[in-house]
Amino acid sequence: MDENIILSGLKETFKFDSFKSSLQENAIKEICQRKNDVLVSMPTGSGKSLCYQLPAVLHPDKVTIVFSPLLALIKDQVDHLQALHVRAASLNSKTLKAERDSLMADLKCKQTLTRLLYITPEQAATHTFRSLFDYLVKFDKVAYIVVDEAHCVSQWGHDFRPDYLKLGDLRISPSIPCLALTATAGADVTKDIIKNLKLSNNLKVFKTSCFRANLFYDVFYQNMLENPFMHLKKFIDECLKGDSEDVKMGDRGCGIVYCRTREQTEVVSNKLNSLGVQSRCYHAGLRNADRLEYQEAWQKGEYTVICATISFGMGVDKATVRFVVHWGVPKDPASFYQESGRAGRDGKPSKCRIYYNRADCRAIEFHLSHDLAKAKDKESRKAKAETAIKGFKKMVEYCENANACRHKLFTDHFGEPPPKCSKRCDICKDKKAVEKMVEEFHVKSIEYSSRAFSSRDLDYSDLYGEGRKGQKDDAQDYASDEFNSDVREKRAKKESNQLIQKQFALRRSAQEVSQKTIDKLFSERSRVMAASSTSSKVKGLTLVLREQYLSKIVEVLHANYKDCMDVEDQSFDRRDVEDCAVEMEYSVFTANTNMTMYRSSLAKMISAIKRCTDDKIVYETLLTFTPKPAKYETLGDLFRNIEKEQKSKIKTGSQSEEVSVKKATNGTFQTAWQVLEKEERKKQPTIGDFFKKVESEVKTDEMGEKKNRDLKSLFGEEPDEEEGKKVDVQIDHDKKERKRKHEEKHKRQEKKQKVGESSMDKEYEKFVEAVENSVEKKNEQNGESSNKVKKNKLKKTEIGNLVVKLLTPAYVERRFESRDTFKSTARNISHALIDKDENEIKEYVENFLKKNDEITSQTVL
Ligand SMILES: Nc1ncnc2c1ncn2[C@@H]1O[C@H](COP(=O)(O)OP(=O)(O)OP(=O)(O)O)[C@@H](O)[C@H]1O
């Protein structure tokens, strides 16, 4: 075909003065010859459509059949061509009968006016189309077979559509050239396209680099930004600042924010509007009319930003998109290339940014593995699911590392050499700054994971505690009153290792993780005090070594506690042993500046503890150690504190009793107990008393401030000054009492060893035994009677479960301000209702939910 005919077609029909690129020109010239099959692989926005539309209009009496994946895309193209007075039509299930009849009539007449006929691959498989196609071929009326978005042919392509595979069956006449067009064909995909579409040997390939030099790529981390929406707003302002008032509305800069879910599009759009950026959301859940209206209004420039799911964009041809944001991780490199490629189609500088959020990844991972599991034995589905996982992992690596130029993700994907980026991405612009940010992101994420691990506070997508599993976890926390230190220690070690390994895995293709980083990550999980200054304080010392020593101290100290201390001593528990060990290790750490001294001091300490254990003596530091309240990491901690407090109060009672007994002569025991019961025990506040108090205060105290204070003091949180003093006195008393009891026990043992069992000793032993038995008996009686009263009472675990279950519907209805509020409310209610039966609990929670439509951290119980 003559070049002038081609050029005049370009100008007259398409109103372009020249070709967009030499590649476009060469491809079109080749195609116009109608000699060979052609594969065009050019970046988004490079003008691929013209490569078949111009040749199609230049062949009179013939029709070009275009296979395109989406009806929306087809509609756009047909509208666009009709606006240029090109006869284009589509044949699909929505085509009206009259339209169809007239189209058929035109296609079957000698001088066909229709130049382009758009069909979906699904339609191509129908009997109606096959007989039409056979007819057109028979009468030599087909100019070209065009397969747009040809990557859909390949199972390695991101939009794999099995019906595309059947298009190869249409190659019944070698005289009809086939054109395949794609923006996203990697090496594997290209091979598949050629094979599945049965492209001929004389195939001509027109391929440009996928590198888009006018696009700047970068990544930011949502969890590291103080206000991610404000950050997004600033970014938008920056991208759009070039437009002056004189520019026509439709030609002004605009942008797309891609979100993962419909809900996200609404949230982001609302936020942007509230920050003064005009925006609309777009997703499949909207009414068709609304979707169309929003899209058109955006294209006309009536508002600046469209917050959309990935359903938006195919066929959207707007030249002035100055930015494309992904609010969360994109699906895979090919999708990311295509979606971000909607920016800067006019060739002007534009930006593509990801606001990464690791929490999003979990949801995506879940879906992808679900797809894989569902694929079972179906090979093609399995392959597709595996490809999706592979692609997604690449995106996660891209976001979580600072290894290579951002554009390299695409060149690698399309099998091209690395691009000459020259500062067209954040990494090539300032690698060090990005590395620093990535490192901080990892540390921050570890902090999050650590918390999640220690409190089993994993983010179970939407529903609090992911339904039953979460509830079970919480119930376990709730019930963990006797927390085994060995298990805890082992778990801490395992978790630390897992976290560090995970970091290595994440960076497997990246640079080595520095020792500093490992220490930093590990210190977040470490039990020792001043973990982060380990190597700076004692040269050569590592956190791992300190942890090992600490484990050893815990081990020997625990043995000492078990064998020598009064384990009935209720105000001291196993975790206190660990706390004591932490302080002991810390005292050695602070007292030494070199490794040898540190090691030898600890070795001495460990053997001293062992010696004490052998001699049945409590190690002095353990004996004088002041137990601390637990740190409220878990519900278990909270209960532990309450229990400790209660036990120590009860113990004060039994101590007085013991003292009275010792002072008394035979027969005074009962009297002392009775006196105690009447005068002392009655004064001890119980959770039940507290609850009554809370109930009355809730009624009388609208603000609930006083109640909050009581709740806090009950849980040992920031007691007020007076309370603090009382607690101190109590602790002092406990300590002295422990010491006294221990000394007595020790003396008795010594006596036994030295003198043997004299009759006096025997009498003494018998006397003590009798006293102890009586106390036990009394306790049992007391327990029995209270058990009778508490017949219908629930266990702590059951209360926790019940409260969580009763509150969950309100959580699902999003009446809780946050997940944390839900948890703390559940916890506080459970604590307050510890003495109540099932009906009372139900009634309370129902009333609570009735009274409070929205529950915030300020809501009064
Ligand atoms: N020769 C040309 N001169 C000027 N503009 C052109 C020329 N050819 C195409 N364009 C314009 O370039 C833009 C992109 O073209 P087109 O939609 O065909 O790209 P594409 O490669 O098909 O992109 P995608 O892969 O996203 O569909 C359109 O606005 C189109 O009008």
C-alpha cells in the first residue's frame, strides 16, 4: 500500500499529523501490506489501537474482526470510532435485534460499509458467530483478525481467559493476517501468544521497551506516616500544581487512587473530600448509571481524583492523568504496569506511588491461597493460582525492599535489559534514604508483630478475633493464671528466631542484614533490661548471650524457689522468679564493662544459687525480691494481678490468724478465727463488693470518673497516692513475713538435722501440723460454703467467652470505636462480672449495649 494513502488516512480519518512513534509508523506500514502476521508489544498509552484501526479503514469492502476482552472496552472503542465517522459495530448479547439485523445485512452485502466488528472471545465461540465468520472468510471479506490484550491468551498473563485459546481455531485461512496486541507480554507470555494464536512463521514483531521515562515510581509505608491521608493530599497537591486557570477543565491534571476493596474506595474518597480534594469512588457495587456518571465527570475534569477498584481503567483514555496511586499493594507486576501506566499518557512527567500496607497483604495472601486450595486437581486453575501467588510475592518484595530500580520490576517481567532510569524512581534518586525508610519499616513491623505474638493480638482481618479462633485465644489468655515459665521462655526464643528468619527471608535477594539491625530487631523481643545498649556497655557482648545467661539464672532460681521457698506463699509466683532473674542479670550487666568480668560474675552468681538450693536455703535476692504487678500484656496478666491482690489480702487474714494461734493456748484457735472472720475478713473488699460499688456508681455517677479510678486501682494500674502507700505497706509486710516464715522453717530443719527428732520437737511439729490442718479445714469449710453460694457461677474462661460472644454482634455492626476498645471493654466487663452468674452477665451486657450505641474508650461501664 502506498505511504501517502496511509498518511492521508492518518490525517483525514484520525486527525493526527504524524505517527506517535517510529515504531507505530513501522508497525502500521507493515500491517497495511497484509502479508504477515504481526505482534505489537508496546507500553500502555503508546497508540497500539491505531496500529489496527488505521489499516482497517484503508481496506474498502472488507471488515476487520477485533477480539477484545471487555464489553466496556469495546463500547469505548466503538464510540470513539463512530465519533470519527468510522463504521464500527459490536456483536454481543446486548445488541438489539434491529441493530443485529442491519449489521448482518451490511456484512453480507457486496460492498460492506462496516470496517471494524468488535467481539468478545466468549461470543466468538458461539455458533452464530462461527457461521458468520465462515461466510465472511468464504467471500474474502475479512481484512484482519485482531486480538487485543493478547496476553489474555497466556496462562502466564495476568488476565488469562481460557476462551481466548479458542481464537486459534479461527486461523482457517492463511491469507487473513492476524494481529496480536499487548502492553504486557513477558517472554513466557509472548511464546504462548504465538503458539495459541497460531501466528505464522513470517511473524513480524514490533516491540518497544516497557520503560516509561516520564513516570516516576516510589513507595511509602502507611504505618510509618503520622497521617497517611494528609500525606496523600500533599502528594496530590504537588502533582497537580502545574495547572493554571486558563487550561480547559477536561485538559487539567487529575489522578486515580486504586484501592483493594469497595469499602476502601469510599473511605479514601471521603477522606480526600474532607481534606478539600474533590473526589468520587468507583466500584462494581455502584449502580451502572452512577458508575458511568462518575467516570464521565472525571474524564471531563469535573472532579480531580477517582478512587477506584481495579475494575476502573480498561479503555479509559485520559491523557492528563498526572498520578496513579495504589492504596495498598498491587496484584502483580503486569497489573501494576498496566494500572500505573494510565499516568502520563501525554508523555508529560507523572507519578506512580504505592502507599504500602502490610496488613492488606494478609488478606490478599489469604485469598490467593484459598484460590490455590480450591483449584485442587484442575491443572489450569492451579497454574493460574500459582502464577497469581508468584506475581503477588514479587510485588511484596518490590515494596519491602530497596534493592533495585523500581522500573526494573517491569523490564525483568517483560524480559528486557535493565532500564536507564536516571532518577526516575525513589531508589535511583536517593537509595540511602529509601534503605533507611525500608529498615525503619521492618523494625516498626517487627514491633507490631512482637506485640501480636506476645498478646496473640494478630490482626484477624475484619471481625474481631476472627470469630471463634480469636475468641478461643482470648479465652486462653483469660484463663492463663498459672503461666508456665518454661513454656514462655521457649516460646519467646522460638518467636525471636521466627521473626529474624522472616526478616532474612524477606530480604533474601537483598543486601545482608546488618548486625545492628539484627540487634535492633532482637532487642524488641528480648527479656533482658537495657537490651539495646548491650554491645555498647559491655564490649563484645551480644543479646543472644545475655538471653542465654538469663535463661540459666531463671532455671537455677526456679529450682531454688521450688525446693526452698514456701510455694504456698500466695503473693509470689513463678513469673516473679523470672522478673527477679532479669534484675539479677541486669545488676551484673551494669556492674561490668568487659566480657570476662560479666561472665565470671554470672558464673559465680549461678553457683551461689545452686549451693543455696542444695542447702535448702532461699537465695537472699529472691527472698527480698519485691514482686511487681504484671505488665497487662494479656488478659492473663490482668487476672494474675487481681488474684495476687486478693490472695495477699486473704493472706493478711491468715497471717493474723497464725500469729493469734501461736500466742494462744489450747482452745483459743477457734476464737481467734472467729474474731478474725468477724473483725477482719469482713473488711476485705471482694470483686463482688467492687461490682456492687460499680453498679451503684454507674447509676449515680454520669461521668464515671470515679469508677474508672476504682477499676484502675483494682487492676493495679496507676494507683493513687494513698492506694500506693497501702500497697507499699502490704508489700513490706509480705516481705518480712516471708522472711520470718523462711527463717522459722530453716531453723526447724537445722534443729532436725542437729539434734534429731526430740520429743519436744515432735510436740512442736504436731502442734504446727494441727494448726495447719485446722486452718486448711476451716478454709475447706469456707470454700464449701462459698461453693454452695457460687453454684451457678461461671469460671473465668467461661465469663470471658460469654462476654466476648455477647459483645461480638455489636462489634460486627461497627459500634466499637476500634478493636482495642472492643478488647478492653470485654476485659473490663469480664473482670467486673467475675462473681456473677450467666443470667446476670447477659442482662448486664444487654443493658450496656442498649445504653451505648457507640462504644469508645471513654464509654463508662
Ligand atoms: N499518531 C498519534 N499521534 C498523536 N496521538 C496519538 C497517535 N496515536 C495514538 N495517539 C493517542 O495516544 C493515546 C493512547 O493511544 P491508545 O489508547 O491506542 O494506546 P494503547 O497503546 O492502546 O494503550 P492501552 O494499552 O492502555 O490500551 C490516545 O489518546 C490516542 O488518541
